[in-house]
Amino acid sequence: MKFPATAVDLKAAGYEYSNDASCRGCGAPIEWWITPNNKKIPITVSNNSTITHAESDMRTPHWADCPEAESFRR
């Protein structure tokens, strides 16, 4: 399954926005979302290499681009 790409897509797929934060590993700004299975997921928001929070901006799971992702693996 392809990950929903925008906030509109995430909401349509049953995800719920939780809050903004900074990654504890790399310090990057992230959004926290709650999946349809009630799990939290950190999301990187970007639009042409700039960080914004518009509904149409691209969103990807933060672990895909976090240089410290391995330190969070269980």
C-alpha cells in the first residue's frame, strides 16, 4: 500500500493529526499523526525542500529521512 501523500490523503485514509514537534534524534520539525490502528507515526512535511504545514504539502514517515532512525528501532 502506498503511503498517503498529503494531509488531505492522510485524513481520507483514516489518519488523525495529533501535534507538531521536533524529532528527538535529529531535531527536525515533524508532525505526529495517529494511524487508523491507533498507533502514533512521526511525519516529515515538505514542499520543494522547505518545511511547511500546508494541507497539500507532501508528507512522508519521518523514519524514511531521519539520520537517527536506527536509534528508534525496537
